[in-house]
Amino acid sequence: MESKDMIQDRVRARDAAMRLLNRLTAGAAVSAVVGVGLLGAIGAYTIPGTASTSAASTSTSTASSSSSTSSSSGLQTSTTPVTSSSSSGVAVSGGS
């Protein structure tokens, strides 16, 4: 049979391993949260088409800033008015 000293040594070794595992788990969780935050900040910073809040852009007229926004995002304005109809709906898929 094992002596009490050998059993106590195994218990201490198991407890030390569990403390190490708990610290590693907490470190991995904190690292994951920081990594997601960092990637989110980088993504938000690099997405094109966001509005600028500088004093120079706020002093320009709204017509010129709206035209520069639509041209920089690749969208074209339409002069066709929006109308409504009472006919049944039509599903359209695809197209270019």
C-alpha cells in the first residue's frame, strides 16, 4: 500500500496542476476577448465609407458632401420617383 506521504505528494501535485490549468484557462479567455476587441477596432477603422467628423467637412455644404459620399461609395442617385401600387407582390431573384 502507499504511504500517507506519497498520497499527500500526489494530492499536492494534482492541486498544483489544477491551479496551473485554471490560470491558463483564464489567460486564454482574457486573450480571446482582447483579440476580438482588437479585430473589431481594426475592422471599424478600416471600413471605407464612414463619415468624417472633422471641422472642414462640417463646414462644407450638404449638397457637395452628399454627392461626394454617393460617388465614393459607388452608389448612383435615381431621379425616378417612388410610387406605390395595389397589385399583388412579385418575387424577383438574381439580376445585375
